[in-house]
Amino acid sequence: MLNDLRAQVLDANLELVRRGLVLYTFGNVSGIDRQTGYVVIKPSGIPYESMQAEHMVITDLDGNIVEGNLRPSSDLATHLLLYREFPSIGGVVHTHSEYATAWAQAGRSIPAYGTTHADYFYGPVPVTDELTLDDIGSDYVHNTGLAIVRCFRNLNPDAVPAVLVAGHAPFCWGKTPADAAHNAVVLESVARMAFYTATLNPECKGVSQALLDRHYFRKHGAHATYGQKG
């Protein structure tokens, strides 16, 4: 079942390894088939070097296992909530990549300091509110997803396809698992640049709105000019 999506999710997980975003069994990628509502996700605690497509676990949007003999990622409930709340996305990535996680641990959003950021994120990458004791002590993983959703009440998740969970780490998403992994790689690079920028010039105000618009919309939207037609 969903063999192509399983292969896509496996390759997106391995892309995180290739790009140095994960250590050991950290991190996870999922993808959704919108026709069936089934989600394919990395199994929990399985070393990347031994993972095969058939190890990916298939669940429904309520978290019931449809196919697979392994436990799904412990972050499954967060992924499922994002799929329910953000209907345009097709893949979700969670990492503990070094620089993006540092911003999350500091409880700071990543400012739009320059055009590299603006090419992918239309404004700062936000940070959620801290989870309460009740949030942590009850359905923690689901409540992590709720914190992300609250953070995007007034933001477009398609325009800013990433978030920092306060005290935790980043989540990213995209149209496909590969797209979500791509955004996670870019987020880590942007987070590193932002750290250096804030260190070199703590008073930096960030990119102007005009330059943000110019770079974001040349890659996104109906009038994008970046890349080749078709």
C-alpha cells in the first residue's frame, strides 16, 4: 500500500542524514496521501542506515496503524494535527538541527535578516509559546501541534513553512516530503546565518519589506520568475 509514498518518505528521511541535520535516530519525516487520508511516517528509534521503505508505518489521520509492524515516530500526533489543520501541505519534517534548535531553545523567532531568508520564508520564522505544565503532563505530542497551530492563527503556513517549538526544536512542511526536507535544510542554513548576523550586529533591523517582497515573490506566487517554465 502506498509504495511510492513510502519510498518518498524514506528518501526524505535519508536526505536529512545526507545534509547533516540529524544524529543517530533523531528526527522524522512523514507524507500524506490526501485521497485516502493515510499518512506514511518513519518508525520510532530505527537507525537510518538500516531503514528500508517497507519499514515506514502507515496510519490514518486518527493515528490508527493501517499497515506496518513497527511503532510509528513518537511525534506522530504532531504530524497528524498539522495535516488536519494545514490542508495544503503534503509532507512534515521534524529535526533537532543545531542552529534552528538553538533559536528554539532561546525562545526566539528567526528574523528575516536578508534575501536568503526571504527566498523561502515570507517574514520571521516564528517561535511558539512555551507549553504549560498541563500541556506537558497530558497529551504532550498533540499539545505540541496545538501550540504550532496557535502560532499560525495570523500567519500563512504556505508562506512560512517552518516553526520553532519553544524549548524544543523546529518543524517544517511542504507540498511533498521532499519539499518539506528541502525547507528543513534551508531553515538550518538560514538559522546559522541569522546567528552570525545577530552576533556581528545585534542592532541589525533585518531586510526591508521591499527587498523581502522582491525576493519572496520572484520564487513564489502567480508572477514568480525564478527557474524554468514547465
